[in-house]
Amino acid sequence: GAVVSQHPSWVICKSGTSVKIECRSLDFQATTMFWYRQFPKQSLMLMATSNEGSKATYEQGVEKDKFLINHASLTLSTLTVTSAHPEDSSFYICSAPGYSTNEKLFFGSGTQLSVL
Amino acid sequence: GQQVMQIPQYQHVQEGEDFTTYCNSSTTLSNIQWYKQRPGGHPVFLIQLVKSGEVKKQKRLTFQFGEAKKNSSLHITATQTTDVGTYFCAGNTGGFKTIFGAGTRLFVKA
């Protein structure tokens, strides 16, 4: 089946620094990828939809200048948390639909971000 | 906006007991998907339901999609300790966007 690779798996950074998270589709092309945020014991909250070759679509309440998304190729999307603060500490996870709309989602393994 | 409600939030069962989680959408769905997330892991796709009134089975798991395509359920017969995790329903209204329910955490006591 389709594989989505995400790294790093975990990152610890100082407050004020920026962190980049990469999400790659390994054996298929993903024109669309989704970025979710998950707090402990809570559901996945959709942050933004990453579109290859165009601007990302952000959900209401998500700061686009804070969470920069770049989808430069059909297999790579990146999320950069800029000027990270402790409240940004969370589990970030990307996903891509298999082959078409309404398709099941293939998830990356997630990135646990801890901001000190 | 679209909302997907899921209950219960958590459930403790004795191994061998049955378990059911329910999902309800505020809008009609084009499909509903179910995922399982083990502690510390990422969600893993279980199944997708598309047709009104659809029922699908995977061994001890039975999935149902309501006639109005607004609700769904997952039933596990005779739970095992390996069933431990959080079960999420996820609704799709026709585009790429998938909205997740809050999830039901299942605890199974041996």
C-alpha cells in the first residue's frame, strides 16, 4: 500500500526557533496533503491542506504566518513552525489521500514537537 | 461548519466483552472512514463505507453506515487486549477534506 514518510519523529527546540517537518509520499504522487495537529488524548485537528504548486488552504483559526506550508513537488510537503513557543508543543501528523478524492488517508508516523 | 460527533469518549471493558462506538455527522456524508490509533502511534485506516445502510465486517469488527449517511458505528465482538487503542471515525462530504470525530479510547482488561 501507499507509504507516507514523515520526519523527524520528534524534535525539541528552544522557544523562538523555527522547526521544519517533512512529509513525503514514497510510492505515489500526492497533489494534496493534509496537516493535522493532535493534543494528548484528543482528536486530530485539521490545520491546513497543502496543494502542490499552489498556496495551502488553512483552516479557520490557524495562523498561516505561523505555520508555513510548502508543497514544492508531487511527493513532498513541508510544515515549518516559525518562532515556536511552548504552546506550539504538540503531535503534528501529515496525511495524503491514496489516489483520488474521497480516498482513504495514509498517515505519516507523526512528529512530536516539544518547545522549551 | 461540518462537525462529526463520536461517543463514548472512552470505554473500559473486560476481555471478551463487546464494544461499540458511535459517530454522528451534522451533515450528510459521501463516505465515512474508520481509523485505529494505538498509543504513541499514528492512525491506521480500517475501512471505508460509502453506500447508504452499508454493513461491512472484518473478523470481529462490524461497521455500519446509516440510511441517511449521517451516522455510523463500529462494533467489536469479544474484545481482546490487542484491540486497545483509540478508534476514530472520519467523515468526508465529497471533497478532499476529512473531518475526524473526537475518538473513543478503548481499554481492555485481561
